[in-house]
Amino acid sequence: MYFLLSYLAITDLLFAVSIVPTMLINLMMQKKTVTFGPCILQTFVYFAFAVTECTCLVVMSYDRYVAVCHPLQYTVIMSWRVCKILASTSWVFSYLLALVHITLLLRLPFCGPQKINHFFCQILSVFRLACADTRLSELVLFVGSMFVLVGPLCLVLVSYTCILFAVLRIQSGEGRRKAFSTCSSHLCVVGIFFGCAIVMYLAPKSHHFRE
């Protein structure tokens, strides 16, 4: 559990570092500009760490499932080797998916007033700068978002459904409280993170949605 918590903390830290320094500079400076290279790099890093956080939250829900439903086998199932494999797979998958989106983005021609109405180079805002049809890129983004948001969220819900049934079978009230307390903070993070991401990337697009 502590290995995964540290993994999530490092991911959150790097996620923030990819956005906040540029945002603070733009808030303090009168001339709010960013060159094309750093903008694309920020889009890539932001997207990669966002996907990494999704996969990390799924792995953490599986860890809680094993801890509550199979406590006697916990150290065998969630061994150091398994944790390292899960963490490595999460990183590799996230960077490969981000690379797909950036490759599609770099194929687009950019022209006209290159102004982003956002505090960082968010991928939907960058799409607006292209002077070509972006429907393919947006479709790939939508499908990718379905894959990394809806799929993992369903896995988290399955894990917590199993946890709920296991907790209800516990006889003592103290045991139930202890089991719920280990999961409540993770559930709050899952709700906030997945809720915001689904609204941003999967909600029906209105005329002013990107603004």
C-alpha cells in the first residue's frame, strides 16, 4: 500500500510540475507566450501523467481488494515483484498512449492566430489552433479517453463491490470501520479525479465547451 501511495504521490508531483511553473510565470509576466516545442512537450507530459494516475488508481483499488478480501494471501499476491511490474506497465502504457496523441497532433498544420484560451497547453485547446480537419485526432482522443477513464473506473467499481460484500460479512463493527477507513480516502480521490476527467473529455461538446 505504501509503495503505491508513494507512486501516486510522485505521479501527482510530476503532473503538477508539468503545468504549474508555466502557469505561475504567465500570471506574473505581462507577455504570456510559449513556443511551439515546449507547448507540445507540456501537452505530452500532462497527458502521460494523467493516464499514469488513472492506471495507478486502478492498481490501488486492486491492492485494497486483495487486502480486504484475501488478507492471508496479501503478501503473496501483492509481492514486490508484482508491484514493480504493475508500476512499470502503467508507466510504459501511459507514455505510449500519450505518444500516439502527440504524433497525431504533430501531423496537423498550424496557422492563423495561435492563441490558447487556457493556462497551459491542454490538448483540446491546441486542437483549436490547427487549420485543418481535427476530427480524426479528436476521435482518437475520445476513444483513448473511453479506454483510460471508463474502463478503469469500471474495474475500480468491481473491486469496491467485492470489498463491500466482504466488509458486510465482517461481524464486528470495529472490523467494518477499519476496513472502510482503509478505502474511504482512495474512493474520494477516484470520485474527484475520474469525475472531472470524464466531464472534460467524454461529455457532449457544446459550442463553447473548449473555452
